[in-house]
Amino acid sequence: MSTFAHGVASGDPDTDRVVIWTRVSEAGEQPVELGWVVAEDAGLQSVVASGSAVAESDADHCVSVDVGGLEPGRHYWYAFESGGERSPIGRTKTLPAHSEHVRFAVVSCAKFNAGFFNGYARIAERDDLDFVLHLGDYIYEASETPPANQTPGAGIGRPFEPRNECVTLADYRTRYAQYRADPDTQAMHAAHPLLATIDDHELADGGWRGGSDNHKPERDGPWADRRAAAFRARREWLPQRLPDPAAPERVFRSVTLGGLADLFIIDTRTRRDQPVKGPEAASPERSQLGREQREWLFAGLRDSRARWRLLGNSSIIGHTWTPKIPKELRDGLVWLKLMRTDGEGPDADQWDGYPYERDLLLQRLAIPDTVVLSGDIHVAMALELERDGKPGEWVAPEFVTASLTSQNLDDKAGWGYRVRSPLVERELMAALPNILWCDMDSHGYMVADLTPERLRIEWWFVGTVLERTRTERLAASAEVQAGSPLIVNQSFPTT
């Protein structure tokens, strides 16, 4: 095995710095010294920074270096070296100090045993991106033989490692190692810096502050131990700078995009109260953000002086349930977790399950030029958000990316691509007219293209995830003009 079998990566770019990452593979228990270099050219001849680092067994021989002293808005190339062997060369980019144009990819929900990461491969080939925004479920903790509330793999020769559900630190490390050995994951990381939030599967399905749907203390041990293990493996394996070194499990943070936008990256899973159904869900005491994060976010939105405000959000804010949906179509929406399993109410796992706090959030989002970018539900979607009980009082647009590979409606139902899902989509849009478009079958990613005048969203879908393919297509696009919360210049395919 190569010394650098898990490739290289970069993340958390700023105007003058970026974190670069690698791992020494098969190192045993001994520390390994590395050299690293950052240069202005792909040949690594024009060196701007260099140094050494040590890969320790206590960190699973992962190394992250926060490289400073860089110029804003520039590409750099970097590599590591150990024992005469050089790692692959990665490319990264710092954020602009002042900018009239930012363009980035948005991804979510990469389930290894559900498909090949063709979306990552296509993103890696792009030369028009400043960074990749990952909205969570970077890994899945699931077992190869999942419980009834999870979808089995696709049977394409990509079983999870380990085969069991991740519970211990060794389990999570092995799962990250499997993902990072994937060539398409490596290509994406080697091409662009990453900004990432967290969803439940980085810990456990249905995770909340004090547990998860599938965590059984009598079987899995204390939740606090599992949570700590999951966070530790994530810190080791992702190229990141801790928002607060004194609070290593803090994920939420803001990123300034050259005065053009403030990007608020939030955590809707690890600090929330346990999801509940029924009237109790509406209690003012219940929170999806947790008090500290909510105060931080509301203050940040209030004080932002950027042209745009973007919310990187791993849980859809818009309504996905209404009693107007015909009963015969409810199974599909239950499979996608867009409504409660009995079909009689909203799914408590989304912002629908925290209506009081959601209304507080919508009040704060009612600032001109604020946009929500969401993932998690395995559906591509464009919505216009309005406050409960105030129809037509538009707050902000919400754009949802399709899953990278995780099973969506046709996968879960087994009825074939675009065979019966369009009917469900039409009925959902008829019942919830603030959903302007959705696609419940496709896999891929979004591209966000931002200028002072407008934000353009593009949905790119790959041909399949059941085999490696280079095929992709621009499936849909839409824009938001500065000064208006409405979605315009739509190019949506007929459902």
C-alpha cells in the first residue's frame, strides 16, 4: 500500500490561509514525520510555504496543517512527503478579500453502499469552483444489514467497512478510511477546498443531543462515548479548522465571501432536542439549534453587512407535509421522510418538527437577499418560504440539493427511474404551491453562482450511481434577484 493511500485534501479556506490534510497509511503505532509544501504552481516549483508535521497513531496517523501567509482569491498546489515518497498533488484556493463573483458546488448524502460517487468525480473535473459546500451525511454509520428504518444497499459490490454499524472509534475510523480510499472522493478533495457541516449519519441515524433513533445503550454503550468517538474521527479525517478549539464538538460557524456574502453554516442535529410528534413538538421550549447556536445565528443575521446572506442548512425548512396530499400518495413521502410514518403529520426530524423555533428563524431570515441552501431529504427542490399563518408573506427562497447517492423515491419504491415518482411530485406541488419544482429520483449536486445582482442555482444530475459513469446533465436552474425573495428565471423540466 502507498504511504498516502488516502490521498490529500484541503478545507476551511480563508483569505490568507487554508487547512491541508493527508494520512500516512499502514503506519503501525509509530509516529511518522512528514514534510509539506505549498506552491503557486502545479509543479511545486514556486514554493510559498513549507514545513514539517508528525502523523501520530493517536490521531489515526491523520495530519492537518493550517497554512497561513497566503494571498486571497488564489489557487495553490500542495503535497506531502515521507521516506522519499511524495503524496498526490492537491489544488486548493483561498477565499477572496473582495469579490463580485463566487461560485461553489453544494452536495449532501453520500451513502457508500448505495452508489458510486460520480457526482464527486464530475465536481473534481470542474475548473469554475471556489470551494465545495458539504451539507452533511459525508459518511453513513449504517451496517451492511440495516434495521427496518433504514434502506439496504444497492447490491453493487460496495459493502460497508466495517460491516457492522459504527459505534466505536475504531468503527468510525474504518468507515472514514473506506470513504477516503474511494478514487472519486479523493479526486474531489484534491481539486477543491471543502466547507462542511454535519448531519445525523456522521453520528447515528436520527441523532439528537442525547441519543439517536437506533442507539441502544444496553447494546451500544453510553451515547456520550459514541458521540465523542464520532466527532473525534470526523476531526481526524476531514480537513478543518475548529471554530472554537475550546469546544471541539462545535460545528456551526460563519464564512465571509469577500464582502459579497456571509455564509452561515449551521448544525441542526447534534444540539437539538429529541424529535417528537404531536402537539408537544410546538412547545416554545423545544429547539433544533440549541440556545448558544440560535443566539449566534440570529445575531449574525442581524449584524451582517454583506450583500447576501446564505444559510448552509442540513434540514429542510419548508413544509413537506399537508393534509391535502391524497392518501394513496403518502407512502412515497413517508419513504423520503417528508411526513410522519402514519401519514397524519409532518416528519419530526425536519424543521417541521420544531415549528416554534422555525417561525423565529423565518422572522430573522426575512432580510433582503437571504437564501437557504439545504440537503438531507434526497430530493432536489426549489421552494419559496413563508411564515406560518401568513400566506403570501414571502421570506426567502430555499434550494435543496439531490443526494449524491443515498436512495431516493424510485430507489426505495423499486418502481423504476421517472416511472411513478412524477405523479407524487405533481401532487405534492399541487398541495404545497410554495414548492415550485422537485425531482424525487435523481442524484447529483447543485452549483451556486453568486454576483451582487443575483444568485443562480443549477441542479446537475448524473446518469446513474449504480456504475461509474461520466454522464451528467444540467437538469434545472433558477435565480433570485437582489431585493426580492422570489424565485425567477426558472428552467424547470415538466414533471
